[in-house]
Amino acid sequence: MKKILWLSFLWLSIVASAQVTKTDYERSDTILNLNKYVYAASIRPQWISGTHTFWYVNHERGGDFYYMVDADKRQKNYAFSHDKLASLLSKEIEGKVTPEKLPLTQVEFPTKEEMTFMAGGAGWKYMIRQNRLIRTNDNNTTEENRPRREYGAPTRPGNTVVSPDNLWEAYIRDHNVYIKRTFNKEEFALTMDGTMNHYYSSQLLWSPDSKRLITLKVRDTETRRIPLIESAPEQQLQPELRWRNYAKPGDLLAVRLPVMFDIENKVQMPLDTDLFENQYSLRLTGWRADGRGFTFDFNQRGHQRYIVGEVSAKDGKIHHVVDEQSETFIYYNTLYKYYLNDGQQTLWVSERDGWRHLYMLDGNTGRVIRQITQGEWVLRDVLKVDEEQGIVYFTASGFNPNEDPYNLHYCRIKLDGTGFADLTKENGNHRALFSDDYAYFVDSYSRPDLPAVHVLKKTDTADTAMELEKADIDDLIAKGWTMPEVFHAKGRDGKTDIWGNIIRPSHFDPNKRYPVIEMIYAGPHDSHVNKDFSPTYHLISKLAELGFIVVSIDGMGTYNRSKAFHDVSWKNLKDAGFPDRKLWIKAAAEKYPYMDISKVGIYGWSAGGQNAMAALLFHNDFYKVAVAFCGCHDNRMDKIWWNEQWMGYPIDKSYSESSNVDNAHLLKGKLLLINGELDDNVDPTSTLQVVSALMKANKNFEQLYLPGKGHSLGGSFELRKMHDFFVKHLKNQDPPEWE
């Protein structure tokens, strides 16, 4: 029996080692053509403003066709006669025009009886009922409707800001704030201490009663610049030096502090702003409608405290509308606020209970009046606050225990915290577009293993009013395509489900064994695994066609789960969810023995490039081959906003502990580094410094430094290099010769 098993394994190994051929590469290069064999894969409904009517174009077997839907009547018809429009266009533009493939771009329907578009390099208006085609100018406006320019009028506003009562003009001159009367041009200098490096901002905001004027006083600093050398510019023989402003973690930043002026007395009012000196940013956000004060947002350096401040117009005292604090980080790019009753209450999104939820705060004290949404799930985005009805519409994920917790759902809830409703109950990742009055919405949902379904729903009941389209993949299946798989397994804590996708080759054979490659991007700013149906996943599908199983996973440290899940990345970007990723791949291989996890590769771009190399430094017991594109290999070398957000401020030893440069001596396995000399997103020297460290550690690796290339790497040359690298080192084969 043991001999039979051994022979079986030997046979599987022999089958798996079949030579990768030129034909395999050609199939990889053309795999994206499979997209055209999916019909009704996606629709982009466009509501006609102020109506319950919308239109969309659908890709069908017979061609691309435009539809008009009346939601109230539950009627779907062609938006116009495709034959008639094709006939008219054939007389006007060069080239064959067929009803099945109308050459239209920038299509709009101002009404259901009128259509505008571009075709043949010109703009057109089509009067549908009259079957009349009118040529317009290139921006789709007819001559009779062309807006007239008033000659002599300024083409752009100046820096002068007029007060609401029209009695004053405010402006900046010589770095200082001036005002003058509009009726006699009498001028007053409100400040005289402005200098080139410590100046008053041109953002001047009048109070509604014109009695106060606010701006920012800016203590500026010189921004770091990085040099980029284009070694082979097209316009000249000699290299060209370029400079880019590029602040890095730990750099000195400008400080902006609010100032307020009493216009009647022509004086600056004292404000206690000492608390706001240690800032990443501070910005003015406007006056209250009743003029009682103005607000500003303050993001403390290090992103562990975020304050929404309100300054009293009466006496300059500052109180905190919101004072959000965290022991780790506050992800400031996703903060949301909405003022009710002119700021008497504030709607605020926070993770203060461990999950991202919506709160109502007292506008005067900042205390929580009520938590509006709650539970072990994540509010993703607030779509609309209907103050009249007392309803909030929002997207959320994670509240359905039997589906992927990243699937996006559209929901509503009352401002008092009652009446929660999921408007999109189907198991899938939803994309919805509402009518202007939110009475209806078009819901398109899918999963990697579920082709898209498009329906019209009534918002008040969440019931399906009409089925619009359903993706047809019969032709795709006939081509031998293999459905992706959504897979989940327990993470490092033994409790949390980790989710990802498995992509197999279109010619997949379960009797073979396949090396496994992970496409990684572990940036904490989001989750990154695709949740929508697609016949191909671009670079992943290209690589799979060469005889690999390719996986993508969202490990701990990424966004859109609990705060604790996210906090794994805090001062610890080297973690990148690797303990969860390895367990996930092992669980998948246990279920599918054809996944050969003795041969695991990994690749990624940007932060994913940092992750890919880190796999061979900190987890080289599992990952054997890595390709790192344009990686940020040391977070001290990369852009300030992204890296201080997760690694904190001031700079400490955690930056070194997560550095691929400082840990380059740990390298084991086969590494290919690829980056471009003109990358102004990730400083190219980040890769060159890791190259230097690898050389000093006497490590063997390969590098591809691309002239003329920036951060967006994905051209045929560099992809072929990646493909060859994995074929050589995971399949132990020489790839076919280049042609």
C-alpha cells in the first residue's frame, strides 16, 4: 500500500513538472480576452435628475444596447431605436456604424426624449421621438444654448473676499491681513507681523453678521525634496534631473493656527491655541449659520488625537465638539461628521467601542447623546442624512454571520438608533445607486463565485421591483474557464475568520500539483481582496495561466474589520498579517492537496512590494520566492502621511524593526527587486538602499531598475520578468525564449 501511495505521489510530481511552453505564455498574454464572453457583467445606471427614470447600457451577445427604465411603471424598453440612430450616424461620420455597436461616448439623457453624446469626434444631440440628429460643438452644447462670455468680466476670482453685508473687502498683502471699506476704499491693516515664513493665509472667512473675520497664521517650513534622474529622456541625450516635494516621517511640518479679528475695533482677538501646536494638520471648516462661532479640525502629530474645535465669536474661547483619542492610531482619512441643528448635535463616526459606528454627540460638550449603530460589524460609509425623516442611509459589512464579512450592504437606520434595515439582503457584494429622492435604487450584487445580478428595488420595503439583468457566463464556461473560490480559515487567534480568494488556471487539473503564489498588499488603509465577480483578475489570472494557483488574502492589520483586527499593524508593518496568511494557505492545502505548499511564492506592489520582500526576511520558512515591485522597504524613507499614520510619531525603534533594509541580512530564498527611477510615490532610493544592505550582507538576489518608469509598473517587460522568475524558481524550469 505504501508503495502504491509513493508511486502515486511520484506520478503527480511528474505531471506537475510538465514544461511551461510558449503556448502557456501566449494564453497568459491573452487571458484577459475572456472578459468579452461575459454578458451583463456590469451596468452603470444613470438616474435622470428629479425623476424615477434611469438608463443604462448592457453588453449582450448581440451587441451593446441602451435601455430606459420607468421605476414607477416597472417598465423597461430600449432607450431609442438603435437601427434609426445607426442609420442617421452612418450619414454623418466615417466608418461603418451598426446598431449593435454604436460608437458613442459621453452619453447623457437630459430627459428620456433627448440624448447627447460624442461620436466621430463631434458632439451630437438626438431628439428621440422626432428621430432627429443635431450636430453640436465639441462640448455637447448647441450654438443657441452656448453660454455667452461677458467680455471685460474677470475670468477668475481675485483674492479679495467681500463681507456678507457688502461693506468690507478682506485680502492679503505682503503676508498680512487688510480690510477696506467698499464705499470709500478706506484701508486698515489688521496685522503687521506677517513675514515670508510666518504669514497669514489667503483663506479668509467672514462671519454671517460681518463682525468677525478668521484665517490661519502659518509658520511655514521648507519641505524636503527628493531628486529623480531620468537617465534616457526622449527629448535629449543627457540625463535630466527632476525634483519632487516629498515630506518623510519625522520631518518638520508647517504649523497652522486659527486667528480671529474684531472688525468693529480693528483688532485681533486672543485665542488660546497652545494645545494645537503639535499638529499634523489644522484646517478651518467654517462658521455656524447663526454666527456664534467657527469650527476647525485638528489632527495631532502621530494621529492619536483628533479634535473638532469650536471658537466662540464672542470671546474666543475654544471648546471641543469632538475629542477623539486612541492608544494606537486614529485613521483620519475615514473620519465623518455631520452637523444637525446648526451644530447643536454632531453625527460622528468612531471606533471607540472597538467597531466603526455612528454616534450622536452634544455639540456643546462633545458627550455622547446616543450610539446610533452598534454591534460587531463595521459601518463603511454614510451616504445620506435625511434630517426631515430622521433617517441615515449608509453602507456596512460584517453583520451577516454566514457570509464574507467584507461584502458591502446598503442600510438605513433612524437617528434615534431604531429601525435598522438591510436593504440588500442577498449574499453578495452590493453596489447601489439611488434616485434623487431615495425612493428607488438599482442594486447590482455579485461575488467572485457568483455572477452579477442587477435589480431595481423600492427603498421603503427593500423589495425587488424589477429584475433588470443577470450575468450570462455560458460562453465563458465553454472556453474552459475555472470559477474562482472564496475561502476562509481561522487566523492566528484560532477564532477570527480570515478571508481570501483562490484562483486556479483555466486549464486546471485536480490530478496535478501546483506551486502556490500569493499576491499580497497589506496596506492598513483598506482591505484589498476583490469581492466582485470577474472572469479574470488581471495580473493574478495571467500568472495562474502559467501553471500556478494564485491566492489573495486579507490578514490581520488591514481595514474593514474590528479595531483590534486593524491595530495589529500599529508600529508593526512588518507583520503584514503573515501569521494569518500562512495558516490560511495551509488550511487551503489541507483541503486541496494539489496545492504544493513546499513551493510558495509571493509578489506585490508598493506596500505590497515591502510585504513581498519581508516574507523572505521574517517568514522564509514558508515563502521561498518573492518579486517586490516599487517597494517601500524602509518606512522612514517613504511619504509622511501614510507611514506616520501606522508607525506613529516620533520615529522610534519600531521603524527599524519593520525595515527591510535593517533586516536584509535575514534574507533566504529567491528575490527579485523591480522599481522605476522616476517613482514619485515611493522614493526609488528605498529600493537602492535595500540593494546596498543586501550586498553588504553578501546575499544573492536579482534587481531590475527601470529607466523612465514611475510607480505604475505593470508593463509587458516587467511582467514577463516576474513570470520567468517564478517559472524558474518555483517550477525549476527554464522559461521559453523571448521573441
